[in-house]
Amino acid sequence: MQLETGKTSHGLVGSFRTIIREEGVGRLYRGLVPPFLLEAPKRAVKFATNDFWGQTYLNLTGETKMTQNLSVLTGCSAGATESFVVVPFELVKIKLQDKTSTFKGPMDVVKQAIKKDGLLGLYVGMKSTFWRHVWWNGGYFGCIFQVRTLLPKAETQQAQLMNNFISGAIGGFAGTLLNTPFDVVKSRIQGTTRVPGVVPKYNWTYPALVTIFREEGPAALYKGFVPKVLRLAPGGGVLLLVVEFTLGVFRKALGPPYI
């Protein structure tokens, strides 16, 4: 959906039907390998760097407890760090999912990118990916902090798990709302076939936002929002629930000084 240019769009259901009718059910899983390999290290980096930057900003500001502003800043910093891990995997995924793709598989994308532009060829779309993750993580962790303060205090483990899921899901929705325009731009930049000597139409993040807005209208900046939010809102809740549950297990096993 994000790679479609123009003001018309098939929509979520229409896209499913078109892909299945024209390319078969198997096409729905095209590009599965990159996100499958990326998911665990990406989430580990997200929460590890969020803890690192949180402690760093607390030390720098002299605060003893996390605040709303610090939680947003911490999330943005974690997203910036995370983006460096994500870019090559996202590039491979987009190249494979493009309707016009002729690549044989993930390694074919990697080989051709390196052959054409060297190792930096794997980092096409770095800037747009950077902003995509900055805004998602800022919205995600910022909302988690705020929602947790509004929810009733959990008296049981089950209530705590539910609070984590709710705050994480709302954070996932907010992050998706903030970062979808940057995700559209990232998809356009990474999906473009570069011609030597020709400046790509979608090249820099913020100018590309303006180009899409001007040529396709504001709605085009939110192409793919529905499938993204259906994945990332509940996914954000499950993610926080699993992380907090796992940390709780390690705290009991190792003791507070270690976790």
C-alpha cells in the first residue's frame, strides 16, 4: 500500500484480494525472513537502550524519578539507536515486497546492493528509518509513562499484566500515529531503483513528505496505517507485557542488584 503512488488506494481488504488473485497466497509471506531474523535483536536493543538512555538522562538532569518529558526523550534516543540495527533488514524486506521485484531472495538483495554501492548500499533509507524509529519510540514510551500514571494501581500480578498490556497497546497506537508518514517515505526511498547520475524523486525524508503531500494529498502519508496499527497496537501491548514479565522472572532468580 505504501509503495502505491497516486491518490487511489486498494485499501486493506482490496490489497489482500489483489495480491492473492494476481500472485497467490504465498506472496503474502514475501519478505518474511528479514523481519523474522530482526525481531528479537531489535526488541532487545529497544529496551536495553531505553534503559541506558533513561539512566543517562536522569544522571544528567539530577532527577531521581522519570518524568513525562524524560520518558519521551529517552524513547526518541532509544529509537535513534535502534534504527542503525534495523535499516539493512528493512531495505531487504521492502525490495522483496515490491510488486515489481525480481530478486530471488534476501541474499540476492544483499549481494546486489553491495555489488552496486558497497556496504553503504545496505543503508539506503537510513535517514527516514532514523526518524521513523525516533517518533515511534518517543510516542510509545512517552504514552506508556502517562497511561501507567492514569491506570488504577495494580494489586495483583494479573492486574499488573493487564496494566502493562493496556499501556503498551495505547503506546503502540500513538507511536504508529506519529511515525506512519515517515514509514511511507522510508518505503518509497527504499523501493526506488536508483539510476546513476539521476537524483531520485524520493531522496530526503522531509522534502519527500512535502512531495507526497503535494502530489497525493495528506491521506497518502497514512497509507498502510490500518494494517500497521492492527499489528503494532496489540503488538506493543504484548511486547511490554512479555518484557516486564521476563524481567520479573530474572529479578526473582538473580535479585534486584542484577536486573
